[in-house]
Amino acid sequence: MNLAFAHPLFLLALPLALVPLVWLSQRTHDYASLDFMDPDWLSTAVDWGLRALLSLSLLGLVLGLAGLHVRGTSIERVGTGAHIVLLIDRSSSMDQTFAGRQPTGDEMSKSTAARVLLEDFIQKRAHDRFGVAAFSTAPFLVLPITDHKEAVLAAIRAIDRPGLAFTDVGRGLALSLATHEADPAAASRAIVLVSDGAAVIDRKVQELLRQGFSKRRINLYWLYLRTEGSRGIYEEPRQGEEDTPQALPERHLHKFFLTLGAPYRAFEADNPQSVADAIAEIDKLEREPIRYVERVPQTDLAHWAYAIAAVCLAILLLAKLCEVGIARTWKGANV
Amino acid sequence: MINDRGNSVGAMPPAVDIPFRLAWRSSAVRAGAHRSRQGGTGGLFKDHVSLLDNPDPRRIDLRASARDPLEALRVRRFEQNSAITAYALVDVTGSMGVVGHTSKISLAADLVSVLAASARRIGDAFGIIACDSDVHGELFQRATRARAGEVEFAAELRGLTPNRRGVEGLIRASELIAGRRKLVILISDFQMSSQEMEDVFAALSPHDVVPILLRDSAEVEGLPNWGLLALRDVETGRRRLVAMRPSLKTRWCRVDADRRGRLRAIASRHGREPFEITDVIDWDRLATYFAGGGI
């Protein structure tokens, strides 16, 4: 316990709490002789009980006035987890189902499937910190790396809003790297790229990414939401087809990621179940120990002190109402 | 005139006459109203003696002389009625000053003035000694036949604020009144241990001790049945909180009854049962008690 006082000067009144030990709070009545009346256990108990209550109420009032509180602290703990930036494709194709249609009835669009599963993922990972970035034609930072779960969840819930135009993976990745750059804590780091397609990455951007990934160790996961009929990551070019990034962007992006030197895993998912499997796999892989700081806010104890004092005073008031005296009916001369 | 404790200082004592009758014979020379060992002119026939032994021809009993086989002249002798000396020892320890349904010190003042007047009216000497931890320096009157001294004494007694404790004063007083057998009226609330009672009665044993117990019903029967009662012992100054309830009140009544029982046992062993006064003095009962003369 890390106790502190807002107004320590009031503590000077603390010795007041000892007064009831020597002072009887009831109005006393003269009595001829108590020597012959044996002390009665109940009376003794009531006496000391009331003294203790008075003492306690004074103590409570003084501590309440002094503003007793537990100082807020931050505790460093070790758990398993990572700092993860979720990089999410916000291109309009994400609004379609895995079959490449507009969702109807209870069908799920790719973004909805990703949203539901990522929400689970975030809630399951207690000690992770998440950042969220999105990209379309241009990348945009949604949330820097933070441990505010609610904010992260809110950002994820927004990803199935209708998407924008195209896909610029390269600058999105650059933004994710920058997000990691802005987070100074020591932790294992990962980028989870969720997209349903790829695009050609500019040479200059490629160079930038290579530099970024070589600077620090960042795990890269690519969760490729494959629309039915589109080309897969591992697909070889067909006979007579050109093997260029323009023709097979997914295959070439994959190859580019392999050349980065960073630990890299790609998951190809073509239905919600395989998305779940992929996320479970990421969950399994990101099991590095992490130091995280748990913040304990300042707790005000003054109102508890006042409450205890109030209860004690209420009982004392009852006791006061129970007080009786000795009849004094003698008027003077009794002739 | 009322003092700060509500005792009326100038109250006149009631006009009551208490007749004393004693079970013992005084040996005082002074003529008075009580039977004595002295032969003399008044009162009851005692015996016959020869004229030579008691040369008072006015008392020659002709019938007895005629019956005497030795033909001597027989003279009647009579008992002399003598005066006695009475002392009132008034306990003025702290407990006597507590006021409840009555004021014990005021009751004592009434008793003292009535008994003094009654004694002096028939020619007895009456002295008053107030006692606490020692004999009270000011409230002390040697036995005297002079009247009216008791009025001031009673007034002073009513104005007294008792605050000391102990029975040593009573024992000291017994030393002061040592000598011929006297009537000693012991006025107290007897808030003392058995041992202290024994000591007091033993110290006064040469005398005819009349214990008068003053009680205030507010201290025992008059206590409330329920409630928190904070009490201060006036003699020790100790404070005590009492959670009063019927069972505890019964216990306190029993303690009080026990104390009175002990007093009765000890006092009876020394000649007289105590006379108990609770709240109000019943003068007729008191007169009957004194007329009984004890054992």
C-alpha cells in the first residue's frame, strides 16, 4: 500500500483519537458507592466498545480531512505478447465476399470476416499493444501503438465501413514501419498485413522498406484474403504468361517479402474459416515474453474514512439516545 | 436558604419528641430520666436496708420492720433516675452527599436536631460528632446540656459538601467518647465493607450503639430498568458506564440487600438492630424503635 495524504497538516489532530481512552463521553451522574457493585462484563464491553467507536470516528474524520488516498503507481509486469501493427486494406474490393460479389443475406464480406476475427484476436491477446494503419490509394494512420484495448477495438470495428479506391501496399507498409519507429518500448514486433490483393511496389519504396526491415527485427504476416478466381500467392505463371509484377502482383509481392530478410509468413485464406485458422496461427507464433506496464490509478480513501466515521457516529448517537440518568426528585426541606 | 446542592440550609427541624428507653442502667450521678444503678429518692422501690445503713427515718417501712424477726428497723430504698450522655456520630463521607429521591445529609441533620432536642428536654447531655476520614474539625460538639446548639449544627450539616471517604473518623470519634457507657446514635449510609463495619462496631462496643441506616431509593430500586448509565463514584471519583437492564438491576438490589443483611447481623451482635430510613423519616416508627430500647 502506498498511502499518501492530500492535506497532511490535518494529521496534527490525530492524537484526538486517543482522548476517548481517558474520557467518558457520557454525562456522568453522582453515585454513592460503586465499590460493592462488581464490574459487569456487558457494561465493560459496551463502555470500551463505545470508546473504540468514538476513537474510530475521530480517526476517520481526521483521515478524511487529511485526504487519505492510495497513490497511483505503474507496475511493470512480464507477460507474453508483442507490439503488433495491423495494416488493413481499405480498398473497395474488401467489401465483397470471398466469391467476389456484393454480400447478400447472411453472407460476410471479407472486411467483416476480418473484423470479427481480429476483434477476437485482440481480445484474446491480453498484454499486446496494437497499432492500426489502413491503406487504400494512400496510407493513413488510424491509431498509434497503444494499450487502450477499447480504442483498438473501435478502430477494428470501423474496417468494414465501405472501402475506398485502390491498393497501395508499399506505402502502407512504410507507414506501419514508421508506427513501430514511433514506439520506443522494447518488445517483439509484428506487422499483420490484411489485404485481398497486391500491387506493384515502387522501386524507391522497396528500397525504403528493405532499410526499415533491416533496422529492427519485425515479424511480417501477410493475411491474403483470396477472392475466388483471383491468382494465389504461390501460383506459377501459366504457359505463355509474363512473369512480371504487373501481371502477377501477389506472387511478386510474396517474393519481395521473402527477400526482406525479416521473419515472414504468408497465409492464404479464401473463406472465413481459413482466416480464423491463419489468425490462430499468428496467435501461436507471437509468444515472445514482453514487459508491459500496468497503471494503477490513485484511489481516494477519504470517502471510506468518512463512511466509517459516519457509521460510528450513528451508533454513538443511538447510544446517546439510550442514555438514562438517576432520578433527582428531592426538592429541599422534607419536613 | 438553599445551597448549591439543593439542601435547605435554614430548615427548621420537625417538632417531634423521641422517647429513649434503655435496656441498661446508667451509673451517672446526675438526676435524670433513665433508670440507674444509683440509689436515691425518686422512682422505683429498690430494696430494704436497716436504718443504720440508710439513716433516713422518713423512709422507715413500719410493716417490714414489724415483720422483721430480728426486730430491726427497716428503711425503704429507691432507685435514683439518672441522666445519660448521648452522642450522635454522623457519617459525612462523600456518599452521604449524593442527592436522589432524598438528601441523606439532610435526613441526618433532621435526625440530629430532633434527637438532640429530645435528649436535652429530659436533661440528658447530647454531643454531635461528624466523621469522615477523620473527626470533622468544625462539626464537633461535646456532650452538653445546653440547648439550641444543635440548630446551628444541623444548619451547618445541611450546608456541608461531603467529599472524603473512610471510616477512620468514626473510630477516632469512639476514642473521644470513651469512658462511661453512653447512648451512641450512629447515623450513616453504611457504604462500607464488612470489615469496616466490624471495626466501627468493635470500637463502639462499650456503648449502646443505635445504628440508623439512611437509604436513598434512587440509588437502587429507583434505577431505570433499561439504558446506558454513566456513574461517578463520589468517593473515589471513578467513572463507570453501566448497561442497565432488569437482570443487572436485580443484582444490584441483591448486593444492597446483602450489605443491609450484613449490617443487621453485625449490629444485632452488638446489641441493637439497625433502624432503616428510606427516603423519608417515619417519626412514629422511629419513636417506637427508640421506645423499644433494643435487646
